[in-house]
Amino acid sequence: MLEQLRTEVLEANLEIVRRGLVLYTFGNASGIDRSSGLVAIKPSGVPYESMKPSDLVITDLDGKIVDGSLRPSSDLSTHLHLYREFPSIGGVVHTHSEYATAWAQAGKPIPAYGTTHADYFYGPVPVTEELTDEEIGGDYVLNTGLAITRRFKGLDPAAVPGVLVRGHAPFVWGKTPMDAAHNAVVLEAVARMGYFTATLNAACEGVSQALLDRHYFRKHGAKATYGQK
């Protein structure tokens, strides 16, 4: 079932390993087939090096397993909530990459310090509010997703394709599973550069609005000039 989606999601999972964003079995990537409303996601606790497309678990948007013999990622409910609430996305990636996770643990958004950031994120990478004891003791994984979408009220998830879950780690998304993996890799690079920028100059206020606009819209605007037609 959904052989192409399974292959794409496996490749996204392997990409975050290749780029050094995960240790052991940390992290997961998923993708959605919007026409059927079915999601493919990494199985829980399975080593990346042994995974095959057939190991990917297929669920519906309510979390019911439709195909697959393994248990899905423990973060499934967060992924599904993001697909329900952000209809333009086609892939979600969750990692515990070192620098992005450090910002999440510190409870600090990543400011748009420079043009590398501006090429991918139209403004700071936001951080969620801390979950309450009740949210943690309840449906924790779903409540993580709810915290993300609360933070994105008034924000465009296409323009800021990632978030830092306070005390936890980043979730990133994109148009496809590989696009989400790409954004996760960039987020880690931006988080690392942001850490060094803040260390070197704690008073740095980041790029101007004009420079943010120039770099973001040259890649993502209606009249984008970056790349080939």
C-alpha cells in the first residue's frame, strides 16, 4: 500500500541520519497522501540502517493502523494533528538535533540573525509554551501538537516551516517528506549559527525587515528569482 509514499518517507528518515540530526533511533519522519488521507510514518524504535519501505506504518488521520505489522512512532499523534491543522504540508520531521534542541530546552526562539535564516524562515523560529502538568499527564503527544498549533495562531506554517517545542525538541514540516527533511537540516544549521551569533554578540538584533524580505521572497515569493525555472 502506498509504495511510493513509503519510499519517500524512508528516504526522508535516512536523510536526517545522513546529515547527523539523529542518534540511534531518535527522531522520525512521516508523509501524507492527501488524496486518501493516509499517513506513512517510521516504526517506533526500529534502527534506521535496517529499515525497509515495507516497515513504514500506514495510518489514517485518526491514528488507526491501515497497513503494517509494526507499531508506529510514539510521536504519531503530533504528526497527525499537524496534518489536520496545516493542510498545505505533505511531510513532518521530528529530531533531537543538538543545537535546535538546545534552543528548545532554553525556551528561546531562534532570531532571524542573518540571510541564511531568512532564506528559509520568514522571521524567528518560534518556541511553544511549556506544557502543563495536566497536559503532560494526559494525552501528552496530542497535547504537544496542540501546543504547536496554538503557537502558530497568526503565523503562516508555510513561511515558518518549523517550531521548537519547549523543553523538548524541534518539529519541522514541508511540502513533501524530503522537503521537511531538508528544512530540518537547515533548521539545525541556523540554530548552530544562531548560538554562535548570540555568544559573540548578545545585543545582536538580527537582520532588518528589508533584508529579511529580500532573501525570503527571492526564494519563495511570487516573483522568486532563485534557482531555475
